[in-house]
Amino acid sequence: MASKQERKIDQFPKAFMPKQSGKNDFDQQLLDELPNRIGDQPNLTTAKVIVIGDVSVGKTSIINKYCRRVFDKDYKATIGVDFEVEDFVIKGSNFQLQIWDTAGQERFQSVARAYFRSSNAVIIAFEFHDETSLDHVRSYACIHVVLLLQKEEELADYEKEAVQLAEKLNAEYWRTSAKAGINVDEMFNRVAVLAFERIVLKQTEVRKTIKLEDIGSGTLSAESKKTSGGCCT
């Protein structure tokens, strides 16, 4: 079986509602750092995104559409967790995204929450015509990157409520369809870039902190030697 082709991303993926997001371009600090990472395969950046939500809201369908280019109309419930791996080259830098699919049944929610806490990004799925599934989104507040999605159907009166909830959670609202392939690639590509940027910037900050500590240690060492030498004369 031939390996899947890497997804190359050079332009920052747009949000479904750009005005709501406010994030429409790569961070300049990231662009300054990337030349140091190109071709650095041993330090491959990896992120984990988890897809959660009520049972039968389309979590598996949206993942299969993105990763396998298929849509299965026959519903099969996910048992526990499953995952796919997608490889990217973002602005010339290697990146890997693990997409975790979780079961929506109540008995598996504790498992989903365990993966939720260790993820770099979260996609919360809800069904357009099931307001209860939207209500359950509120229980998943407080995570680094959260995106909401729903199946592409006729617009409902409570779509405004979904958008307002996304804003309250500092999240992005997406309207998607696995069946029609609407906004599937766009959403996952944006998730990948947002997670990639967050990780690289965090790694850059850590390296800067370590360098500052090394400089501080070197200064103290030099001063210590100078003081010690003076005492011996």
C-alpha cells in the first residue's frame, strides 16, 4: 500500500468566520524561527487533536472524509478511542498531526476526557438539529484550542447561539459536512497550523529561557572565579 502524501501548507488557512477568529496569518516570531527548523526531521513536531461530542453527531465521518476521502452513510459507533495520523510540511517544516476519534456514549466519556486533557487541540462536534448536543458543548470549556463543528444542513434559528457559545469559549465556529465534503479540509488544515504554531512558539520560548539561564550561570561562574582569585593573592 502506498504511503499517504504529505499535506503541504504555505498559506495560513482561513477561519470559517474570519472576523470572529481574529487570527488570519502566521505569527512573525514563528516565521523568524522556521528557517532554523527546515529539514530537521529528528525533531519532528507532533500534535494531538481530539474530536469529542455526543454519540452519532458525525465525529468519525468527518475524520474519515479528511483522512481516507470516504463517507460511509451506515453509522457505526466508535468503541473507546481510535486515531489517524496525518503528515504535513508547514512552511517547509515537518509536522505530524494525530487525530483522535472518541466514543460519544456516556460510558466512554471518562476515557474521552482523559485524552482531552493531554491534547493540543480539541474539536467539539454537535448535531445541527439536536440542540441537546449543543448544550453538552458547554461541559468541555477551558482548553487551549477548541473548534466547534456541525453537519451542514439548513440554517437553524439557534445557530446564533452556537456562534455566541464559541465566542464565549474563545473558540472558532465551523459548519461542515462530511457527506458533501464541505469545509472538512479547511477546518482540519487550520487546526493543524494553529497547533503547529502554538507548539513551535512554546518550544522557542523554552529555548530562549534556557539560553538566558546558561548566560546567567556563566556570568556567576566568571564572577566567582574572579572573587576566588582575589582572595588567594
